[in-house]
Amino acid sequence: MDEKRRSKVSEVETDEQVAFSLQEKEKKIAHGELMQAIIDADEVLQARVAKLYKDKTLTNDDRVQRLVDLINARSEEVELADLINARSVEVALNELIQPTKPAQSQKRKRNPTKAQRMSEMKVYLMHQGGYKSARSGK
């Protein structure tokens, strides 16, 4: 009776192992399809992968690892380019938003003193011709 239980237990373990190996194969297939879709979407990556497949000295495992490295490196390049583009767009928008005239002084304008007002009035009247300075001698 113990032998029957042992054989059933070993059968169950074998079924679980088979199911696990099938899941692993499905994951590998899905991963391969994802990698192929990424490669198909990027022309630069396609050229790099073509060079990789021309190298006959690599084993399949080495080739897969290099493919992963190429995809990761390319995604970092694309992200960096996107960041640079986003920054340049932001700078361009900021330039469009900037006012065309230079910024005015932030200094608070104060009211002129009585002497300054009198001087401005004298200048104005002299230009109008209705005021002659006492200094001019006439």
C-alpha cells in the first residue's frame, strides 16, 4: 500500500513538473515575441540585430543575452532623446511666453520733491516760451 502511495505521489510531482515546464516554455515564447516586436518597431535596433546575427562565433545563449543588452541600451537612448526633446520643447515654449519688451525696473517710483517739480515746470515753461530765467539776465 505504501508503494501505491509513493507511485501516486511521484506521478503528481511529475505532472506538476510537466505543467511548470510548459509554463516556462510559454513564458519564453511570449518573451521572444515581445523582443521581436520591439526589434521590428525600431530601425536602428534592426540594423544592430542584423550585425549580431552575422557574428557566427556567438552561441544562442550569448546571442540572446546580447539581444537583451541591445534592446535595453536602445530603450535608454530613446528615453534620453525623449527627455532632450521634451526639454527643448519646454525651452521653446518658455521663449514664446516671454514678453517682447525688457522687464521694467522693480524699483518703486517715488513722488518728486517740490524742488524737482519746480525745475520740471521751469523747463516746460521755457520750452513754451512763457518763462525767462532770472539767470539769463533779461
